[in-house]
Amino acid sequence: VATRVLSQTRAGESTNRLDAQFSEGGQAYWVCTLIEETDQSIAEAAETRAEKLKQQRPLRRVGLVHGRMKADDKSQVMAAFSHGDLDLLVATTVIEVGVNVPNANIMVIENPERLGLAQLHQLRGRVGRGARVSFCLLLAGDTISQQSRDRLNLLKETSDGFILAEADLQLRGPGDVIGTRQTGELSFRVADLTQHAGLLDEIASLAETIRTGPQGVREQLIERWIGHEEHFAHV
């Protein structure tokens, strides 16, 4: 999937690229995002974009799908797109997984800087599933930070999900591994999940050695490292 980063001021290039693909029988996704990630606000943004595209391209068949729609309505729209009855599907990130339309070969993502690299990579995976040359156009905000621009350029340069996931982890933080917070740094007293990732296999091996070793040695190590702080020992 050929990926390009464009500013919002060059949005016309993306619609021209859509027209070129439509003329060759292709189909497209247009993904909307918002800073305030509520179902209502994102749905409204998608609805507004769909109406604008219908007005700009009256001869094209434009569909809309978002998280506030009823399940049956979403299924009908997705079926129409899958069967080739729609040229363009305007959507929120609900299409991130479970969508397989090989004829869809171009995706436009508005304000991609608002999403993580892993999620952008997942979205991009909706195209490039057929024999057609495929494209992903990232319509970034005009005033994004250099860090955001670097992230998007990395997405442009690689399709390796492991590299992107690692970069996402370093930039956004892991959040709570067993909690609900999806970004930010962990409150470990010593370890750093990104800097010490290479030690995890060795740590797991040592932990297993201690677990299966003589009980006396195990108790000595626990006493040495933890002492009477039992709330650590029982985690």
C-alpha cells in the first residue's frame, strides 16, 4: 500500500486520486476522526463529510457507517459496499477490523495525527487486499507537531506492524497493562517497558528457575529483595 502524507490544504489531491480510482472500477474508504472521541461527535463529523462528498461528486454512490448506527443499518451499508453498490464509504474507525473488500484500493484518513500508529496501520490494512495497486492518503492538520509528522512519515516508510507497534509504545507509552488507561507511562519503580524489553526473556527464565528451585533458596531471595514488604510478594 503506497502511503502519502498530505496537508489539509491539499485535500483536493485526494479527491482527484479518488476519481482516478473510481474511473478504473475501484472503491474507496474515507475515514473521519476527532479529538473529542465521543460516538456522537465522530458520527456528526462523518455525516458532514459524507454530505460534502455527495455534493462534490453527485455521480458517485456514497455510503456512510459509524458507531451510532443500528447494527442492521451498518450491516446493510457494509453489504452494499462489499457488493460494489457503493463507490465510496465514509466511515469512522468502526471499519478498523472485520472488513474485507478486495476491490477497495484507496483510503483517505482525515487528521491521522489523532490516532496511534498501530491503529492507523490497522485501518490501512483495509486496502491492498486485492490485485489493484492500493493507496493510503493521510490528510494531516496544517499545524501538527514535528513529532506527529515524524510518526506519520514512519507509517509512510514501513508496513512492518512490529516496527510501528514498537514506535507507538515508545511515543505514547503503554498505559495500564491490566487497567483501562490506554496511553501514558507505567508507574514502575525501576523498570521501563520500552528500554528493558530486551531483558524480558532473561527475566522470565530467571523467574522460572527461582520458582522451580529449592524452597530455601527461593525464600532467601524473597527475603533479600523484598524483606517484610509482603504486599509485593503476594501480587
